[in-house]
Amino acid sequence: MVLISKEHKRAVYEYLIGEGVIVVKKDAYLPKHQHIPSVPNIVVMMVVKSLKSRRYLKGTFSWQWSYYMLNNAGVKYICKYLGLPEDVVPATYKKVKMARSNLDDKKEDKEEPTKTKEEEPAPAEVRD
């Protein structure tokens, strides 16, 4: 049984609401988590296990690593727990807006200039 302090739980929740995803190595003996250095890995494992059992996270496991994604109910729960406004969303929920110049460059690359009759080569003459 692992006792989880409020500070550690809050640190994990803050990371989750900021990123929207978290990866946890299946190693209870790691002294700290790779993305949250102030929290031991076993504490992160137990916090995400609790959130997953309450269906606030969707998770998958592969090659001794667990991958968890926050769902809409989880965002609402963590915002309520941390006292954040409901319009706060994780980074994975935000769409990346491209700069206007990047969009113009991509459009120019896709458009091919149309050939006019003047630019087309003349057909070869036939000799008898």
C-alpha cells in the first residue's frame, strides 16, 4: 500500500491537465518519474491507476511502459479538483495554428503554373 501526499497528487494532476497525456515506466523502484522529478514513479503509477479505474483516463500498456490519455470527464474532474475554470484544456486538445506565411508557402508549392501556348515547344518538322 502506498500513501500518496496531496502535494504529489497535485503535481501529477497539474502535469496531466497541462499535457493531457502521461507515460509511466513499469518500475516501482525508480526514485523519480521522468517527467515529474519531484514525484516518485510508484506514486505516479498509483495515481494514474486510480484515475483509470474511475474512467478518467484511457490507457494502454506496451513493452513495460503505460500510456495514458485524459478524456473529457477526466478534464472536468481535474479542473474541479485543482479549482481551475472549466475552459482550461490540455495541450493535446488544442489545435496548432500555422502562421499565415507558412500557409501561403504551402499553397504556392501545390499550385503548378499553367503553360501557355507561347511556352510550349514547337512540334518537330517532318522531312521527306
